[in-house]
Amino acid sequence: MLSLLALVALVQPTESFPALLKRVEQLAVAGKLDAAAVEARKAIALQPSAPEGHYWLGRIAFRQGKVSEARASLTRASTLKPAPALAKTLQELLAKLAVELPAPQPAPLQVKAPLLPAPLTLTDYKAQLVSVPVGSFMMGSPDTAPDRAPVHKVTLSVFKLGRTPVTVAMFQEFCKATSRKMPDPPAWGWIPDHPMVNVSWEEAKALADWAKLRLPTEAEWEYAAQGGEAAPIFPWGDTYKDELSWSSVSQQRDKTAPVSRTEHVFVNAYGLSDMAGNVFQWCADWYGAKYYASSPEDNPTGAATGTDKILRGASWYSYTTVTSFRCAGRAWSHPAGRGDSDGFRLAQ
């Protein structure tokens, strides 16, 4: 005779595969990787021929630095006829596993809104620079654009980075102090707490020099965008989420957004916002399409010479593709060029 508990187990409905996957993702995003792995194995047991469960188990192992386990699960998922989008992600992760992974570093709890009021003066901005710890990461992306390959290991010394892009108010402060003329305003005019735009690389560097700061290298920018996570595709994870970025991907925007907003913004574990969307951001480096093939491992600073400077981060206007919102996304422009979607942040 069956016990009461056994009877309950027989009549209790099995949790659905989609529900299990959703819980796996929620646990993984929250950083509860061991619990997420348990749920991923439940999903695999329920549907062993579905690639999604194997993908998540491999992805979790990837974040934990378990290279062999990650490779086995991701390879298994790739043999199970995944949908094109998932197949592309699997290809990218397996390519990253082809080179030595750095040891994962624990990241602080992620938040969804700035912890402090956005700085509006350069003095406040400098006081609120956040420290990004020394560490190694895998830079680049193998299949979205040729200039983002090969994926290569980069090790960076500790540095500091501005929590937000430099604002209009800060640039006005700089112009007043140095008797400079403001650039022509964008169509929406100058708004103090919006990111500065229509600013050339040369002007961004001039402000940095005056403030006794500097522009970040693109390696520093990409590492900081990852927020201490192990190679996320976007600053918040592996899937583009429009609600976490100020862009025109799903809803057309007509201007930048305040750096202190609490909607359509993601703040990573280092406290950095607008690492995807609002404005592209100038970096110190010259752009080199083949630079990654010869980049040094330690503190790379970009090509020795060039005609264009690097921009990172996508913008309010970006809508044609989400690849530019990736941590590894690269853009470039002439150092004297200006655009109403181009701004910058400062480093130290």
C-alpha cells in the first residue's frame, strides 16, 4: 500500500520545463549559481534532449570558472539542434573557452538604481569615482564583427572610473573656467543633468587634462562594463533587455536621458550606469581593426597610431542591432568628429 506522501507525489503535477528554466535564469542573475545549477539539472532530467537545460548548466559552470564542465555542457547543447540565437551564443561561449579563463571574481550585489544622486559638478564627479579592482577578463567577441576577434585574455591594474558619463553641467563648468565656447547644442538643447554630446574626442581629452583625470582605455571600459561577472554578453547578462537601456531598439527616443534616472537604466556591481545606451563614450585608444591579434596581455592601450578614436557603449539613437550594446561592442570616429549621440566619461 502506498503511503500518503507517495500518493501526494503521484498526483502532484511535475513542474514545467519553461518554469524550471525561468527559475534557473532568476537564480543565475541573482548570483546564486549553486542553486541555479541544481535547477538546471532538474530541467535536463525533465527534457534531456532540449538544449536549453544543458546551455544553462554550461553557462553557470562558465561563470564559476569550471572550464571542463562548462565545455562539456555547452558542447552537448550545441549538438541538440538549438534555435539560431542560442546556437550563436553557444558558439561564442565555446570560443571563449578555447583560451584560458581567468579565475572568477566574486561580484557585489547588483542594484537597479543609482545609490547616490548623480554628480553635477566636476568636484562631485571626481569625489564619486568608483574603484575597479585589479583583474583579468576575456576581451572581445568572436562572431559579431571581425574587429572584435580574437578573444584574448587581458589583465588590468586597479583604476577608477566615473559612475556616469560627464554631464552638460560639468562641461559648461569647464568651458566657463577655461573661456571656451560650448559646442553647438543638440536639437533638444542643453539640459544640465543629461550627458554631454556634440563633443569631440579632442574636447573630451581637454576637459580630462584640465580636471587632472583621463579618458579610459577601451580595455578598461569593457572590463568595467562586465561589472565583475565572468564574460556577460551585455552588462546585465546574456540577453538584451530594453528596459535596462536608454535606446531606440523597441521605442523610438528623440534625445538623451538624465544620468540620474531610475528607469531604463542598469547599474552594475561597481556602481556604473549607462555602460549600454544613452551615449557612446570616447576612449583613449586609437582604433585598430586588427589590434586584438597583437594586443599585449597587460594594460593594453590600443594601436600606436590611427585615424579614428574608439567609442564604446551604444546610445539613445541606436536601434538597428543590439550588438553595439554588448560589453565587447566597438565603434570609432575621427577625433575631431562630433555627434549628438557621442559623449564620454572620465577615469583615473
